[in-house]
Amino acid sequence: MLLRRLTWVFVIVFVLALTVVGCGGKKATPTPAPKLASSPSEMVAQGKQWYEQTCSSCHGPDVKGLPNLGRDLTTSEFVKSQTDEGLLEFIKKGRPASDPANTTGVDMPPKGGNPALTDDQIRAIIAYIRSLQQ
């Protein structure tokens, strides 16, 4: 009986020790947000990176669109007619294929399918696209 109690005490102490060691005794540090651009040229450069990661699969690596997917954003009258804030809201919302204004028949998911994009990152993407407009 005493041996059984000692075994249980040992198991409990061992589990508690593993829990403390597994936690490392430290608080988890959050991943820092990406550093925002301090100049317009840095913003465009960051926008290009985020564009390539999020938008290029439909709008192409050169922003000129891909057949049966995303439109050419360098010559888009829609993009040209929107303010930066208007484009920000549009990108955040996306455009389903069922929207009458959708001319491709392909969904544009909110935030280009990247829910982690921040408003500032989207603004940088917009700055990049604007830098290429003709």
C-alpha cells in the first residue's frame, strides 16, 4: 500500500516537473509585426513583396493579370478610378464571382486569400500597384 502511494506521488511530481520544464518557465513572446516603411520607395518595395506573396498567383508576377484569373492592374480603369482607401476596402472585402461587376467569373477572396494581411500591408500593395500604372 505504501509503495503504491509512493508510486503515485512520484508520478504526480514527475508530470508536474515535465510541465514546468516543457513550458520553459518563460512567457511566449509574440511575433513582432513587420516594420513599416519609412519612405514612399520603401513602401513600394514592401508592397511588391506582399503583392508577390498574395496577389501574383492571379494577377501575375508583372501585375498584368493572368488569363481566366485576375485582371491587369496596371491598366485597370477600376483601379484608377478608386481612391487608395476605396481600394483598401475593396481588397479587404474581395469580390465573389456572383457579383454582377465581376467580369472574370472567378472569386477574388477577401485580402486576396491572405487573412493575415494588415491594412498597412494592403496600403503598401496599393502603392506598388499605383507605381506601375500606365
